[in-house]
Amino acid sequence: MTEPEFSIKNALEEARTDAYLMTGNLHNSDIYYVTHFLASDDFAYLQTESGEEILLISDMEKGRAEIESRVSVIKTLQDLGYREKMKEKKDSSIAYAACISELLAGERIKKAAVPYDFPTFYTNFLTEAGFTIVPIKSPFRKMRSLKKPEEVEAIKYAQMAGEKAMEAAIALIAGAEEREGLLYHNGEVLTGAKVLSVIDHTLLDYRCEAEETIVSCGKDTANPHGTTDGPLKANAPIILDIFPRSKKKRYFADMTRTVLYGEASEELKKMYETVLAAQKKAFEMVKPGVKVADVHNAVCDLFEEHGYDTYKSGSKVGFIHSTGHGVGLDIHELPSVGENEALLEAGNVITIEPGLYYPEIGGIRLEDMVLVTENGCQNLTGLEKRFVL
């Protein structure tokens, strides 16, 4: 008998528990990953030590769950007497917790592992009902870091949409004209808000969406997550960081370009070329078995060799963040490409995004997304890198 596709038997044995329980909705990536099901209201997932999986949902969602979910055993709240519990408890949260309690009892679960973010209210209710609740690190996060071919394709689709949006944003900036140090488009001042609107509209054309897209200009770029809603300036760096998600497949992509309309100072040109070299150095190192810390430290070393500051030496300017992060159902997931002991594995999808940030000059960041392959990596980002437009 083969192990279930999403077996977490080892995690349950280590925690000495009978089952793993989590609740969530369309905002919970773990529960979508393991069930392939989405709902706006909370639902629950249970996996026992034998590998049996159960989905607990509202009665209204049963028909859709039977079609969409990969979990075959589906129970509804009414199967567990939700309406009667509501009449008795007169509180929907208490009634829901009582249904979870009945589900555990019916499966003869006495000790359940739950994720760190499991609701405290449910933990207290179940504990009072006689169950032992053990918070553990999500056993699905590691699984999610190793992408299956269909997941890579979903990420590639989101990346394609992101590149279309990036092309539209850069074309808008490149087509501008300068007046007294500001950029104008069709006779009006070109603003960060306008560029952001073009990005959002392009993504929607591909059934993708993005929150917190970064459009920053000038000294705002010295803050890695700085934004500029107002006028965009000529002769100043403009950072465009887009991390779209497919509305259908739910997977993210991530990319950043830094551009400049007009003339770049020698200092900015040097910063750009050094960031480009740091990114290239990281690409050359990415392959299975390599420590993420070694990739990150190599980037820091290159910056320092070129005379730039890094936070390794205690600086708060220069290179002040990690080299990258995993991408998937969340924009930031394992592995983090920074100061940790993780080893890269074939199937990881990570960003490589070195940057330099100086308040008096501005910032430069370049970000590509790569798939770790058996022999190295495949860059999933095809858009050119061109600083001066």
C-alpha cells in the first residue's frame, strides 16, 4: 500500500498525535494546497495517522466540494448537528467548534496536531472538551517548496502576465517626455498611480491580480518597499516590483525591474551594474545541494568587494535584505534565500533579487524568478533588463 499523496505520517509521529487538524478559507494556502478546494467561509480539514482525509464544510458547499476537492470523504456541518447546536449554544463559533469536537470524537481522535495559527478559541474549546491540542509547524510548507510540474506551469502563467504588465509599465514610462524634471504623458504629469493602474489593468486582462505592487521613484526607491503615488521624475531611478497571482490557479509570480528616463548619474550606473553582477553571481551558484546562506553570502561579498555596504557589517544602507525567497501559493514561502541552513532542492522556485539602497541617491533592485533543476536553474523571467530608457 502506497503512502497518500499528502501523507504527514512522520510529522504526526514526531508530535505523538493521532491526527492533523486545520481550519481555513480562501486565504489559507495550506488548506487549498491539500484539498484543491476554496470557499469564502471557514471549513476544516482532518488527516488521521492512518492517512484518512476528511473535509468538513457547510451544507451549501457540498455539491461543489464533491466536484472540485481531491478529498473524497466529505462531511457537512449538518451531518454533525450544527443547527441543533446553534439553537442550544446561540453562538455560531461555539456551534462550529462543537461540530469539530464531534468530528474528532467520531474518528476516535484524542490528541490532534494543529498549525501554529490555529484559532485560540477552537483550541480552548477542544481542550475543555477533553482533547489534547498540539501546535506544530505546518507539515505542508516543506511539501509546498517542491513544485510539481503543474505548479510550475501555473507559476509560469502568472509570470507571463506579470511580464506583460511590466512591459506596459515600462512602455508608458519610455513614451513619456520631460518637462522641468518631471515626466509627462499625453500632456499630463505621469504619476506612480497612473503606472500602477496600467499594471493592474493589464493583469486583469490575463485573469491575474496583484496587491501592493511597488512603483517608486527617486529617493522613495531607497526604501525597498517604498512607493510613489505622485509625479515621476526624470533622471531618477524608478523601481517596478510586480507580484501577480492567477485568480484561477492561485499561484504567484514575482519580478522587479529598475528603469530610468533621461540621463543616469555615474553613481547610479555603477550601482545598477553591480546589482546586475550580484544577480548573475547568484544564478551561477543556484543548484541542488547548495546552502541558501552560501548564495546570500556570495552576493554580500560581491557588494562589499565593489565598495558597497551590506547589513552583514551592521550597515542600515546598501544591501539590507535577503537575496530571495520561495514563491508559490504564497508570495513568500520556503526556502528563504538568506541566512539559514536550508539546502536548495530540485523543484524549488525562488527569486534572486539583490538591491542597493542609499537615501541620498536612491535604490536599484533587479528580481528574476528561477526554478531549481537537477543541474542548476532555469530562469522563468524572460523580460530584458534595461536601465536607461
